[in-house]
Amino acid sequence: MKTRITELFKIKYPIILSGMSWISTPELVAAVSNAGGMGILATGVLGVEETREYIKRIKELTKKPYAANVTLYFPGAERNAEILIENKVPVVNYALGKGDWIAKEVHKYGGKVIATVTTAKHALAAQRDGADALIVTGHEAAGHGGAVTSMVLIPSIADIVDIPVIAAGGFADGRGLAAALSLGAEGIAMGTRFMNSVESPVHETQKRMSSESDVYDTVYTDKVDGLKARVLNTKGARRLIKKRLNPFSAVIRSKAIADMLGFPWLKLAVGIMFSGFKRSMQMARMAIGFKAFLVGTMNGDNRMGVLPMGQITGIIHDTPTVEQILKNIIAEAKKVKKKLDVTIK
Ligand SMILES: Cc1cc2nc3c(=O)[nH]c(=O)nc-3n(C[C@H](O)[C@H](O)[C@H](O)COP(=O)(O)O)c2cc1C
């Protein structure tokens, strides 16, 4: 397969593993890269030493191109970005922030940069800031998808940028890949599909939940981590949606985030206190959300924990290996093409 995405990253298939905290680990990243796609390491919940170690581990597991992400909204993300640059990670993916300085530094060593966006405004800004490609995430997606569905968002952004677009949110099979290409994208990024794979470290209960869930079983809310996000509609999610918070609790609760990231708590607490009411409330939610995501993802606890999940889970009914997922997607996309060749004459 050949698109600007396969050419840019020197990969066989334009299929990307999304960066998912605790899930997009070196093992899963390498599995996707070794199968001909490209894995993105999630560094959102990693301290700097872990980030260093994980990059080293990926290099042991694959000689193929790989990426790592930084969510610039999270405390400590800049430090992780510096580690990625220091280690000359071939592709750096940033989200939720301004990445012009990242693009500048990554380009110095010949690396490439992907910006993840959910709006046209941010897509144009990322292009101006030097991104080489965009991941455009629609409303269907697990986690922080945009307000507009992929069906509309992908072509609307592909129309206004010159850099190639990777479609995310609602893609899991060959029909999805063919659709994304038709909409003007040149590749797909998938979270929910790869989360439910043999190599995924997510708790087995959650893989089963994903196989059994319907397209109606998710909820889109800003009450879990302070930003609009799609999660599985479980008891744990409903508990957080009902929970009331005050800005002072953000300061107390931020200790958990600071500890997890090896970030100075005092610095984070002072930052929150001076960030205004809205941002403080978001940070309070984020502190709770972090913990709930960890418990949901790794312990498989759907009463206290929360699991990000895309609507596409409704058409996922199995747990194949990563290699099988890629093979199935390519085979199915080719079938779709043949069918369209007959239908559209
Ligand atoms: C279990 C799970 C955990 C995720 N965790 C994160 C995360 O930590 N950070 C992030 O930016 N996106 C996260 N995502 C969202 C993905 O990066 C991606 O945007 C999304 O899964 C794409 O939509 P899809 O699920 O329809 O494939 C997560 C997704 C899933 C399924």
C-alpha cells in the first residue's frame, strides 16, 4: 500500500496504533511496527526515567519506525518531550498544546512530527507550527474525540491542509480503512481495536467487555477527566458523572498525579491555584480521572474505574493478534476496492 503516510514514515501499511496510557507499551508498539504499521508509545503517565527506559525497550524489540506521544496539557509533558528529542525518537506525536518547538527540534535530527487535532482551527495551527502530518480524531473515538463525527471532520480538514491526514475515531477494519482513504485521509489510527488484541496489556475483563459491547454502550462526557471524552458507560463512569467537586480538591488530589509522574507536588499545586477556577476544576477532574482510568484499564474494575472506549467497539467481537488485525484490514480493504470497482463505473 502506498500513501503519503507510508512514504513519510517508511512503513508498509498506513495503520497506526494510537497512544493509549498504560496500553501502548513498548511491547504493543513494537508488535504494530513489526507487523508493518506504526506504534505510538503513550508517555502521558510516565515519568522521565520510565520514558527513557521504554524507548530503550522499543529499540530492543523492533528495528522498524515507531513513534511516541506527549499530551502537552498534562503536567510534566514538556520534560517527556525533551527525552524523546534527546533520544531522537523517529516520530513524535503531540496533542492538546502548541508543538512548534517540538517540530523545530525533531526536524533538526531528521525526525517527523504528527499533531493530533479535533478541529480545523487546530489543524491549521499545527500545520503552521511545522507538523508533518495530522491525526484527526472524530466524535466516535475513545477518549478525547472532537465534537464532529469522523465522516464529516476528516474531509473537512483534508480539504484545507496540505500535509497528510490520518483518520482516527471509528476505524477497526478494512471497510474503515477504505472509507478513510475515500474521505481524503491517507491512513488510520486505532485505539479501541488494538486495545482488544492479544498483545494488549489491558485487563482481560475489558477485552471481553469490548467484544460484547454495543455501539450504544459508550458515553461522551467532561465529568471524568475534565475534558470531553468517550468512555464505556459503566457504573464507574456514572459514579464520576454524578460526583461534585470544588477547586480546592484539585490541589489535594493533584498529589496523586504528581506522585505518578515524579513531578514536584508543590509546583503543580501552586500552578493549579493560580490557574483560575475553570482550569482548577478541570485539574480536580483530571486527578480523579487519572486514577479511574488506571483502575479501569489495568484492574478491569468497572465499578470504581473507567475505561475509554470508542463507538466502534460495537462491531468488534474478537481478540486477534496485532498481526492478524493488520492482515485482515488489508485483505478486507482490497475486497472493498474490488467491489467498488464493479459498483462505481
Ligand atoms: C482504552 C483506551 C485508552 C486510551 N487512552 C488514551 C490516552 O491515555 N491518551 C490519549 O490521548 N488517548 C487515549 N485514547 C484514545 C486513543 O488515543 C485514540 O484517539 C482513539 O482510541 C481513536 O478512536 P477509536 O477508539 O475509535 O479507534 C485511549 C483509547 C482507548 C481505547
